[in-house]
Amino acid sequence: MSQTRIALISDLHGNALALKEVLARIANLGVDQIVCLGDVATLGPDPERVLELVHESNAICILGNHDEFMHGWSLTTHASQYQASLRESVLQVDYPFAAFLANAYA
């Protein structure tokens, strides 16, 4: 009986440079499945690229609180102008955040 090797990633927060490094290390370990524990695209400098990288990795994704915000499920009147602007920007990329969330678990 062979064991499945699982890598857990989380709190990516739009940091594509760090995610690329982590994914390269994961690839060298012979991991069978990546599981993303959420908080994918907010706060960092390159949320669109992070979404693409997570999608390309075929990761199973669980929603984090930042992901819920990006999908509009927990948007409150106290959300900052930056967060609202980021949400609008990410939703307009070629690979929309909503498509990424299609395989996510809340």
C-alpha cells in the first residue's frame, strides 16, 4: 500500500514570488496533492498571478476569511477602500476568482 504525499499551503496573500519558490520545493519532494488552506489573493503585490499558480497546481482549496471577502460573502460596511478596489481588480482578470472558488470548500 503506497502512501499519498500531501503538501499544505496557506496564507499566500498575493505573494507570487514566495509561492513560486514553495511550489518548486513541493515539486522536488514528489508530492501527490497540494491542499491550500485559504487566504490566497489579498494583501500582496500579485494576486492575479497567485490565482493562476494555485489553479495550475491543481490544489484542493479551502476558503479562508480573505477568500470569502473576495467572493463577496463577508463584505462589510467597514471594508477598506483598498480591499474593495482589490476585489474589483481580481474579479476582472482573465481567470476570475469565482472560477477558482468553484473547487473550494467553505
